[in-house]
Amino acid sequence: MQRRNFLKDVTLGAGSLFTSGLLSTDEANAAVSKSALNKVPLDKLKKPLAIAMWDFSWILRHHRYGEFENWDKVLNELARRGYNAIRLDVMPQYVAADTDGKITEEFRSVKKDWAPAKWGNDYTMSFRPREALLEFLPMCRKYGFRLALSSWFTNHNTGPRGVFSEQGGALRAWTETLAFLQQHDLLDDNIIYIDLLNEYPKYHGFDWFKHEMNARGDAKQFRLNNPNAFFPDDFDMGISGGYNVLQQKFMQDFANDFIQKLKTQFPGYPYQFSVTYTTPLDSIDISRFGSLDYHLWFTAAADIPNWRSLGGIDLSKDNRPAFNQLMKFWEENKSQMTQWMDKAITAVASKARENNITCGNTEGWGPVGWLDHPDLNWNWVKEAADIAVPLAKKHSSYKYICSSNFTHPQFKGIWEDIKWHRKITSLIKE
């Protein structure tokens, strides 16, 4: 308890910025200035935030040999690169009690293969999510970072946990997590929005939801299993975005109910489910969303060769021929792909305006995945941001914009290019 009180006391005052020994005086003044943004709601911001997607790496690489070993140092380095917002996985599935009501303070995440991890842990390690939030979130205040609370809701090889298969488990996890943050004075105006499930409805470990979606995959079987359900005589199972109408209705009802219940208990925040381009805009109902985080990459604009294999690189191969082929395609097709990106960003902005909400992108713009390797470089990843960011800046509804998926210290090749980060974040914020 004394440690937690100390953490609160040491980070609440602006004076602590000058005692960390990490920021220069000018940079500390800039951080204090940025902290003045904290009272401005997302929809009132005059300039977009330069946001870094820090997923779950911030906690799963927080150990003696991890790139997030020293949170204060890494946050300082992110501030030096010009970012002023972070989208962060706050691990609600672990902060909350399990189905039996038991709160677990420490979890063991097992690394099951030899391959390098882009995100998450490279080693088997232990993490303490509740304690970590009490330490890390005040540090974000210290450096003036706005926060988007998020969740990938995956189990990270921690073993069975009932909350994943519990009906309403995701809602209960979020409810208990927000109450936990509120209890410790961390649910405040520093938070710009709350993203309840990353890239809904595709990539998560909420098994109950997956089961319900699968149960609606076959209309005939669903009728047999649900004899009292109403089906019009002309019922059409038409597919949109990879989902039939039964699945779409379930998705929309689930999301709307989820948001409404949290809004009632924790009002004042924009709630949303982040979405990827693989879910078409016209197939989702965002009428209850407070913002729209729609992920776009140039790899959706064309079949860019080899980006998947190079993004999960086989260390035993000579990867130079594959990379040369990729770069040749990139140079030859850049113009057409830029047109696609322009139209896609414009469509997102239009969808947001139609619903009178803000929008942004926390994951983009070149590939979804990429890795450091002597045979590769990051130039095309950076060039993708140089192209896409001005396209997003054309639309006033874009209030948070990323530079790439790779604003983490484990991606050394791009993280160490401080000059480029400062250039692109300055463009975002201007």
C-alpha cells in the first residue's frame, strides 16, 4: 500500500518531470504543455494526436531482458519521438476476477516456440497486471500521454481461465477493470476512448462469443436448435463481410448492448470496437460507437508479394530475393495503391461524419507485420506512413493517427530512427 501511495504522489505533480533525469528541460516543458490537452475531449481536439499502439508488449516484455524493462525510460523515449498518445491493452481478462470470483495477482505466460515474436513475449515470463497498471498509468500522465484503453482479450498461453468462456465474460472483465481504475483515480480525462475488443469480431480469445457466432453459421441447424426463433418465409442468409445476416445481427446486438451497459455505469467516455479493413464499413452498425478506429494497410490495396513471409521471417532462408521482389512491386504500384488508400480513408471519415463521431487509425500503413533482419530494411514501412498520414490529415474527423504498427522498442530498425519519428509525428500534430 505504501508503494502504491508513493507511485501516486511521485507522478501527480508536474515537478516530477524535472526530477526523473530523463528529459531535458525543453522536452520536460513540452511534456507539461502536452498534459494541458488532458482536459480536452477527443471530439474537441483541434489537431490530431500522434498515437502509438503498444498492445500487450508493454507488460509481456517488462522483465530483465525485455525492451520494456524500464517503463520510465521507454516512455521518455516515446515522448522524444513526438508521440502524445498511446493505445494500450489494459488486460481486463486478467485484472478482473475469474468466474469463481477469485482475483489472481500474477500470471505465467509460456513461450511455446523458438520463433521471434513481433508483439508479446519472447521468453516465458510472469506478469502482474493489476500492479502494473497502478505503476504504468501514472507514468503516462507524467509524460503527458493521452490514453486509449484497449483489449485484445487473448490468453497469452497462461492456461485455462473461465472468463474466456463465460457468457458476458468480456463485459464483466471490463466492468471490473474500469471500477479498479476508478478506485485508484486512474479513470480520468486523460482517457480519450475505450476500445472494448480489438479488430472486432475476428481476433480475440473470447470463446463464448466465437461459439455463438459459429452456432449461427448454418441457418437450417440454427432453426432446429432454436425452434422459437422467428424466421420470415423469405429469409435470406446473404453474406456481407464474411458473415451471414444471423451472425451480423448477433454481432451488432452484442456490441450495442456491451457499449450501452458500460456507458450507463461509466459515462463520459467514447466507447468502440476497433475494426480492420477485412470487415467492410457497410456491414457494421456504429450508431452506438463514440469513435471509429478502422485499421488500414497498403497490403489491403494490392497483393504485395512476400510481405507475410517476410513479416514472420524464416531465419534459415536467404530473404534477399523475396525482399527485392516486394520492393520492385512497391515502386511499380505505389501510385495505384495510394489512390486506394485515399478512397479508403475518405470512406472511413464519411462513415464517422454520418454518425457524428470522430475516427482514427492506430494500426497502419504499410504491412501488418514486419521484423528486423539484415536482409531487410524499414524504408518502405516509413514511406507508407509518409504517404498515408497526409491523406488522413485531409479529414477533420481523424483525431488520432499512427505512424505504423511498429512504435515499440523491440523493432530496433525503425525505433532507432528518431529523426523520422519526429518528422512524421510533427506532421500528424500540425
